[in-house]
Amino acid sequence: MALEDGKEPGITIRLIQNRPLPLRLLQFFLLFLVLGLGVSIISMYTFRYFGIQNVTGVGRSNIFLPCFEAPNDLENWIRPPSNLLHKMNDTELFWRASFVPRIKEYPYRRVPKIAFMFLTKGPLPLAPLWERFFKGHEGLYSIYVHSLPSYAGNYTPSSVFYKRQIPSQVVEWGRMSMCDAERRLLANALLDISNEWFILVSEACIPLHNFSIIYRYISRSRYSFMGSFDEDGPYGRGRYNWNMQPEVTLAQWRKGSQWFEVNRRLAVNIIEDTTYYPKFRDFCQPACYVDEHYFPTMLSIQAPRLLANRTLTWTDWSRGGAHPATFGKADITEQFFKKMFEGQSCTYNNQPTTVCYLFARKFAPSALDPLLSLASKVFGF
């Protein structure tokens, strides 16, 4: 009995102690599982909310500037940039400017404008003449100025040239950097969807007619005004490099004036080009002056039926040499311009006309005062 009494309590104790153990383990395991699952869910949502935002913020490009924020209504799309001094490089700028609507009809009343693109080293000495030309025609034009990066214009807020400088780079005459500057002007002007026609002028250019005549002439033309000629001799075909093939053949090689007017479609063609640009950059170097050949050749290949094959800018090459004649104070007379106008003969929309040039160059700063005196009588503004 003592032995039995000694065994029975021991067995009873072991049974009482061993029964609750699996239940506690199960409860502990379930509690751990629930807590782990809860922590995992909370962590997942926390990462998705905070983590992805942080990653996106780090990878954001400088191209998304305040004036180019993602549009949330039509007004943001059609409003021109309020500040021309953006931080985009050329690659980003050309990509942004190449956006083209696929639907031709505009869902709002669009007033097409002329973009006047001034390619200059520094100041615009003939600015007062242009100020008078533009006066009273707000909403029908835009102005863009490409100067040396070191130059900062000191125009007053009332001037049409106030804050119209675009981000620029150094330009070398006769080099591809000249065409880069022209493409940069076109790309910045394309950011304003209302700009329909694009005219390249220099600081030595003047308008030969009032704004209304020029606007009507350009807006009603079926063609863009860029010279594109197949010229024999050392200054035409003689500049061709056989390394241009197969993109550009000798038969396709063209020459034309640097000073052009193109419509929006051709402007986009110019800034989006990656086929012809490398060929002209690498194989058209002085004495091949790329600004006389790149655009005329490329556009005559891509859209020959859209070109009038002439320039709108009168220039006097009669004195010979690599540069045209420059006219100063003593040259500016009524007779001088009468002779210029009387000698004009060309076609406009396939019809003969005596109004061929809308602009002229090169005029020295000393010509400003007599030009202002004659502007009303000779130019009509």
C-alpha cells in the first residue's frame, strides 16, 4: 500500500502536469502568428506609402520644372512658359519640344503667332526700330533671343525684349554650334503651342514692311521660305563630303541662306532630327559652312514640296568676300531702299510678285537714327 500509495500520487501528478502543456504551446504559437501577420501587414503598407514616394522623389528629373508641371487641365497645356530660363539641357529640351498633337483641330480658339528668333552675340543695337515695328500687335508674335551665355540684356520691363533670352551656349561661326543655336531657338519657341511660323533674324536685320503686311504675307503662304539650291562649283557641290552617304547623296546636296522662315511642322522636323545631324556635324566643317547646307539639304529631302526655295531676307553680296556688305549711317537714304524694292522679282504661291523680301541685313548700329527717321515713310511703321 505504501508503494502503491507512493506510485499513485506520482502518476497522478505527471498526468496533471503534462496535460496543459500542449494547449499553452498552441496558444503561444497562435498569438505569435497573429502578431507576426499584423506587423507584416503594417510594414507592407508603410513601405508602399513612404518608401515609393521617397524613391520617386530621388529619381525625379530636372525637366519637371514649375512651368512644365504635368497638366491637369487644358489651360496648363496651352499656356506658354512664363519663364524662358529653364534648366533643361538640349536633349531634354528637344524631346519636350517635339510633342505634336495628332488631332489637327484645336479644341479652343487658337490665334497663330509668328516667333521672331534673334541670333546675336550680345546686345540688339537696332532694338528701338523693332520696338516700333511690334507696337500694337501684341498676341500675334513671340520673341526669343539667343546670345552669348555671358551677356545679360538690360531691357526695361516695358520692352518687348524684356526677359526674352533663352538658355544659350557659345557659338562659332561656320561650325555646328551655329545650327545648335538655331535648333535651340526653334525648340524654345515650339514650347508655345500658339507659335505657327518661325523666323530667324540677326541683330543686324531690319523689317522692310509693317507688321500687318509681314503677318499676312507669311500666314497666307503655302510654302516656307528657305533657300535650297543645287549649286555647282567649289561653294556648292564642291563642299560635299562622300562620307555623307548613304544618308545624303551628292544629288541631294543643297545650299541656301542661313536666314529662314519655317512653319511648325518643319520646325519639329529640324529639332527631332538624329539622322542627318551626325553627318553634317562630322563631315561638313570649314570650308564647308554647315549653316548654309544642313537645313536646306535635310528639308529638301524630307519635305521638298513645302519649300519656296528662297529666303525672305535681302542681303548684298555684290562686294565679294565671305561676308555680305554692311550699311551704316551714310547709306540710309530713301534712294537706297527705293533701289532695293525696285529690283525685286519672284513668285509667291506660284504667282509672280515684286514683294520678295520682308527683311534686310546687314545694318550697323550707326544706321539706327536714320532708319527711325525713315521708318514711317519707307517701311510704313
